[in-house]
Amino acid sequence: MACNQSSEMQEPSIDTDKLSYEIFSILESKFLFGYDDQKLWIPKQIPQTTMEPKPEAENGVSSIKNQRGKICILSIDGGGGMRGILSGKALAYLEHALKSKSGNPNARIADYFDVAAGTGVGGVFTAMIFATKGQDRPIFKADDTWRFLADQGKRFYRPLSASSSGSFLKRIFKGGSGSGSTGAASGGLEKAVKEMFTEKGRSLTLRDTLKPVLIPCYDLSSAAPFLFSRADALETESFDFRLWEVCRATSSEPGLFDPVLMRSVDGQTRCVAVDGGLAMSNPTAAAITHVLHNKQEFPFVRGVEDLLVLSLGTGQLLEASYDYDQVKNWRVKDWARPMARISGDGSAELVDQAVALAFGQSKSSNYVRIQR
């Protein structure tokens, strides 16, 4: 990869043709909550009261019940940059299918998933489809996720983004600061997410989400991963953070964006955040652990057999394979970009393998991983 810089510096294509038929068929056949069993799509009966009930189409959160009784988890990988359009498109397709299956034109992904985790662009998407301005309905549709990236990505993802991780490592290896500036990209990303998560001058926070969300970053000040959690935010303002800052933090790839100095709503918790993908490129395991060890929110979960998990990847970052003769004479600078990408891909795949093993015999029905 380091030997073919020019081809990789091009911005990834966002053609929808990149979404293969296999992605759609897997979503349709394996994770639409009951396949073609129509009894799983019976609307809940809304009790009659003295007040006129809302029309079915306006009451999406309570109108559909997942009769399986499973806790449904959505996980979206990071590390993809503009590749995130793939997972955004998959989300849009899933939401469209949910509307069709349920007969509810206002159905949203947040109606069917109980927990969501996302890293990087996946964290931005998670915040988008679960954020609310009135604790009633999501602000955004799933279709808005990929459109946000397609429309706004040019503010912060330049053609250089394909090599952002490598450029950071190269600066370290060369002992210099590099000539590129991250200020413009950081400002573009910050402005874009601020616009999305600010309502009448008030910044929405982790508390302004409909379901438990988990979005990681890496905290340079503590030299450890940090997980933004709605559950923690509801307990204390010391762990409640502004959503736009959360999105900015989890997306701050070193070498492409500036680190984020952020504080909780009450100012008590401080974090110097960089890319969540450095700590957790595939957040599926974190979401599963959150459910299994959170008896207050999920008291009836006994084990993985009580979970349904959909994990969306953003495609492998390392697109090429290498022969021994090609790499045996590589210097440190030649390894920089491939090494970063191998690390990201390897981490995501190891989580996938561990989760699949944990599900055991229920893997084929309770766990779906979609990765190009």
C-alpha cells in the first residue's frame, strides 16, 4: 500500500453499487426480527383513555412489539472515514424494511433496538438515530446518516483521509510534526456535528437519547479508553457530555483531526479525546458486556441466548495482499500505513471471532456480522 500512494489518496467512491446484494439479503433474511413470521409484527394494543390516542403512525415507539423477548443490540464499526456510507446505507435499508414489515411508515431503528454502540463515524450514526429533542421520537432517519456523510464529508474528509492513520505514524517515525494542518478538518467536523445536535441554542447531551448508547474514545490524559454511556449520564451529570463533543471525540483520528479537550456538563470530568477506533474499532463486545452486567436496565437477561446482535463493519481497510518479496525490504516508513490498518482490521476481526464463539450454537440465529 505504501508503494502505491497515488491510487489510495483518492477519496473513496460513494456509489451505492458498492453495497452488495449480499448485505441486503443478509439483513432481510437473518435480522428482520422474525423473518417472515407475521405474528411478530402485530401492533401492540394501545389502552383506551379519556384522551384521544395518537394515530398508530405517530406512536412508533410503543406501536410495535418484538415478540421474541430478546434484547436487540446494534453495533457500528469505526475507522472507515467515507466508507461509513456503506454502513449508513445498510441502516437506511434496514429501516425501510422495518417500515414495510411493520406497516408503520414512521417506524425507526430506535423502535427495534434496545442498545446501540458505535465508534468513529459509527458513533456519529449512533448518536443521530437515537438522539431526541423531546424524549419522544428520533431526530434523524436512518437515511440521514449516509446523506450526512455524503453532503458534509467534504468539510472534514479530504483525499488525504485514506492515509490519515499512516501520516500520523510517519510523523512519529520521522520525528517531525509534518506539514499538514488538521485545523481546517477539525473545524469542519465540529461545525457539522454542532449543527446537528444543537436545538434553540441548547446542546443535546447523552441524556437526550432514546435508548442506551455507548460511544468510545481514547483519553490521552488517563492513557486509557473512555466509554461515553447514556446509563452513566443518567446517573450523574459528571458523566453527561454534549453529543456534538462525543461525536467529535470518537471521530478524532490522529493526523486528520485535532484531539478534543472536553468536560462533562457539570465540568467535573475532563477528557483529552482521540479516535475511538484506536481503543475499540469494533464496539460489539462492549455493548454485549453492558447488557449482561447491567441488571438494573436488563434484569431478565441470563446470557447471550437472550440477545440479538447486529454488527455492521465498514469494510476492510487493508485492501491489498502482499508477497514476501514485496515487503522484505520495506523500511519503517513503508510499514506505517499498512501497520495501522492491519491493527484496526485485526482488532475488529478478533472481536467478531470472540463474540461468535461466545454465542456458540445460537450464533447463526442471534448474531449477525456484516463486513465487506
